[in-house]
Amino acid sequence: MKTISLLLDSEWYDRYRRIANLNIRSSIYDVTNRCNLRCRGCFFFSSGENHVKEETNIKQWEAFIDKERKRGVNLAILIGGEPTLCMDRVEAFYKRLPSYCATNGLIKIPRDKFPDMMVGISLWGSSEDEKILRGKDTFAISSKNYEGDPYTYYLYTITPKQVGKVESVVKRIVDVGLKVHLQLLSNDEGMEGFSWRPEELRDLRFEMDEMLNQYPRTVISCKYYHETITTGKMMGRTFGWHECPSVTESLDNRQPPVKRLIHFYRWAADLKTVHRCCTSATRDCSICKDGAAHMSWVMVNKRDHLNSTRDLQNWIEVYEMFAKLYRLIPW
């Protein structure tokens, strides 16, 4: 193993220093069990994680968030259900912690109340794909709500049906002046034709690389991430339960201990229940394609990337990508 200063020139060392002291301590929060969509393949509903009695008293939410801040959380990732159905809870987080909101974009987050909160809008493909998987063309609505918003980007979940068609979706995003992060569907509900085959993943990797080459100001990504998420491999290791870093700390009894996100929890909307990981307890970890989990997998394994200059640069690019997605560093 070599030292960082020996592996990097001055430009890359400056990039390393920009992220080295971020000290990210994130956790994930189900803001509500409700949603104004029912997407086929949504892990939240397919796992039954919505079957808790959600807390409705905003004072309880405020007290809970204050405890989370004292626990050391410095990034609250708000999911659901659909968080925008409970703006008072979103506001309680925003006033107390740096917050990121994952939404389907059907309800516009008012920028007078949340001027700089990062927003990630879920997108599942073309208009036709969205109608099949989500019941409506959400892009037609979300793009009008957020066109040109500097604190918003699309979380484009690519399915096997979209291999070879990614550029048409990216172009639509370019046209409305937003950015996009590419991720992959994990087929939690076993929909026919939506499970990944090796040749599809291989082709998609090169397609994702090409999108980054052609639209570098729009696509928030890096090629090492594309490699990791499509192959499920990193430094000769295979992603799965015994590698995933995004497991709730109190439920993590893996032996030997795994390199993991420090003090990570995923809380249910009752503010008492915790879920296994950043997705769902019913997901088969061997087929998980969650983008954040794969990014975090790279990030917690910095030491393993000190073998060569290229390996360390790959690690830096993934860390930068994660930091940009949550606006911890500028785009």
C-alpha cells in the first residue's frame, strides 16, 4: 500500500482534500407511508415496510430530529412513501439538519420555504415506460415543476427494457435544464422481463459511459461507478450481504464485522421501527442494484484503493459524485 501524497499529483491531491474532511454521517428517514403513486417494483410497498403506524404529531418529529442531530447525523435523506405529502415533516428536518428529499416530483416543493434543499426526482424511463410501471407520465408534470432548478436532478432508474434507449431520456432532461444520475432497477416484485441478464448489464455499462462522455454537464456520474454497479464487483470482491455498508447499525450482527457507514440507520415513519438497510429486508442482496449502496461500498473501502494512482482516482471520483448528489460540494 502506498501513501496518498505519493499516488496523486497536485491537481488530484487538491480534489482529494476537498472531500477528505466532509465526514458524512447520513441516515435515511421514511417521512410517510403514503404515496400518490404505486410503482411496479417499488421496494417500499413490495417489502411491506409501509405497515407501521406513522407518527402524526409534528412535535414528536421535531424532538426525534433533534435526537438524531445529537447522535451525529449531518445529512438527512428523506424518502417515503412520498415525502411531499407531509411538507411539515420535511420542513422540520430542513430547519434542523442538512436535508435531501427524494420525490416523484408530482407535488412541487416550494422554494420560498426550501430555497437550497437538494431534491432528487424519480424517473423510470420514457413516457411509455412510466405509464406501464408507474401509471402515468410523471416527467410531464415534474419537469414543469422543476425546470431549470439548480438544486434538483433526476434519479433515472434504468430497466432492462431501456438498454439502448437511455439517450432519449437524457436528452429530455437536458432540454428542461436539469441534471441526472443513473441507477438501475432491482426487480423486487419479480416482474417478467425486468430482471437483468449479464449481456444487458455489459451493454448498459458502455451506454452509461457514453452518456457521461456526451453529456458531462448533465450526467452526474463516473465510469468506475458504472463498472461497479453493472458488474457487482469491486477490487475482485462481489457485492452482497457480507459487503454492503448500508445496514442499520443496531441490526448489523454480521461476523466478522463489515466496513460500513458509521452510525447509519433507516427509520420508519413511526420513529421507532428501523429497517434492515437502505432498501428493504425482503430484497435478495445478491441482485441488489441500489446506486447509493454501491457508491457507499466504494467509499468505505478507501484503503483498498491505495494500490495504484488509477485506483485512488477511481475512489475520489465516486466520493465526489456522492458529495455532488447531496450538494456537499458544487456541481
